[in-house]
Amino acid sequence: MRTAICEMFDVDFPLFAFSHCRDVVAAVTNAGGFGVLGAVAYSPEQLDTELSWIDERVGGRPYGVDVLVPGRIDSSAADANVRLADVIPQRHRDFVTHLFGKYGLGAPEPLSASLSAFADELGRRVTASGAGGLVDVALRHPIRLIASALGPPPPEMVDKARAAGVPVAALVGTVEHARRQVAAGADVIVAQGTEAGGHTGEVSTMVLVPQVVDAVGVPVLAAGGIADGRQMAAALALGAEGVWCGSVWLTTEEAETPLSVRSKMLAATSSDTVRSRCRTGKPARQLRSAWTEEWDEAQESPGALPMPLQMLLAEGAMARITRAAERGDPGARELAGYFVGQVVGQLNQVKPARRVVHDMIDELAAAVARVRDITYDDAPA
């Protein structure tokens, strides 16, 4: 099956795979889909290394890069004279110390000078200027798409992409956002429902996609709650030209997901996710865990900080929690989690990413054939 998006990007299947793992990106691209590497986890130097690795393995087949450029963040991230780690209130640091003690992990590591430098670098990657450095690196590679998440693509990003002949995609959660993104220069809209993992809005995929398709004059990819060919067929029936999937790759053989978290995903139901600010400072769907419950429900919780401050606090703590969980520490396993959508309820086995692609396409073909076989009675007079 080839849609307009297949022609636009020269792919066999209208299946876009978002992942922070280069192995997943390469595997999906080589299987006939379109891999998209999430870049926020990397410094410009690291991103260059990751993209060079992908280049060597995909043989000129198309892939893309996704950067995180929120429309609103804490103003401190834009002030180069401020150390972001120093802006995190003591009350929030104390709450993390409390959680480490409550779950038997001991005191968290202090925000040392080296970690403060890392925090500054990580926090500023979600600014327009910080993302711009990642975009510059990405455009030095033969990417076929640059995607902007959480806000309209900055003018500089659009101009650079246009000059390089690279289309720009933008993720949206409302029709209003879609119109705004197209006005800002987006060539492709990813309409992402609240079912999705990571940062989401409140509108469901089934409702959002046809509204966005009707509102914009560019190709639309459906995202949120899509992990098999039946859901892919439904997205196409809603008017999307293809699908954008993230959660389904988290339980593949190639995924970066820690084994302790992967085991929780494989056992989870669709009711075991929660949309919370506790990980990044913006609403993001993730596995329900002791971490989410403590931040969202505990009386002593100070509440989440704005992005990027909460992200710096949480990711620093989560790095140690994950290491302890991998060693089998029971308290750390309670706290450990990751971004994943409601579709986690059907992710119950580990498969190679290539097989996931081919299974989805086989299921898509079967679903389309099943619809074609439906018979219709004559309409009543």
C-alpha cells in the first residue's frame, strides 16, 4: 500500500517510527518504513555520532530527526548567565531525597559541578537556540525529515530545512495547534491523540485526526494508540496518509528500554499509564509507578516544576533509580518507569523491530480486505 506520504518520502510503507534508539531507527528504515531519531537526549557531538552510525547502515534509505522545541518553558532556560541546577528549589530537592529514603535507595547524589554543567546543557536543548544546534548537525546528514515537537517550528529551523530541501513535520494535539504549525511552515502534521506516550494533549486520536485532516492542506500522520495493522487501517480510514508510532518500539529487541522497565511494560494493561507532569514539567503519558503516584498524589509533594527544571530534577534521579532497578533493587523497581502510551496493554512480547513492521503491514492488508468484504443492504426507501 502506497499513500501520498510514501511518494513524498520514497518509502514502501506509510509507517513512521519515533525512537530515541538508533538501532530501532535503522531497523525500521531498512524494513521499508521511516525511522525518526529523537535528538533531545544527545549533545550536538553525540547526535553527529548517532547519525553517522545510521548513515552507514541504511544505505541511503530515508530517515529523520525529531527535536523538542516547546512553545513555553521556564524563562531561566533562556538566560545563559543562570545555572539551571541552581534554580531548582530546595523543597523539590528535599522531596527527591525523601523518596530515595522511603524506597530504600539512600541519599540521591548531589547536583555536583559536573552534573550542573550537564543539567545546563540538557535544559537548554529544549530552547529554540539549543535545538538549533541539533538541527545544524542533523542537516549535515542525508536526513529526509526534521520534526518539531511541543511547539511551532522556529523560523530559523524552517529556513534552514527549506535551504536543505528537507520537509518539516510538527506534532499537534489540537486543531488550533495544527493550523498554527502549518502557518509556521510545517509540511507534515502529526496529529497525536492523548493515548500516545510522551507529551500529549487531551483529545483522543479518533476525534483529533479527522478534524486535523479537514483543517489543514498538508499530509497528516496519525499518532497515539497505534501498534498494529488494524489501528493503522483505522488511521487511514480517518483520512491520515500514514501513522507515527513510538510506544510499539519500546518492547522490541533493539530498544533502549531498560530490562526492568520493559518487564513492567510487558505485564501492563492500558490502565497502567498516567498523564503527568512529574517527569518533564509538561503533561506526558508514562507508566504508572511509585514515582508518578508520589509526585501526583502524596500530600507532601511540592508539585512539578516547569520544563526544563522538572526534567533536570527527574532525569537525574531516574538515572540512579534505573541503575538500581537493573540490579534488582525492589524499591527502585517500584519507582522506575518510562514514557509509554495506552497501547502498552497489547505489547506483550519482545520482537525484532523489522518483524513489527512486517506484522503491522500484514495486519493492515487483512483489515482492508475485511472491510472490502462487508456487504451493504439497500438503503430503506
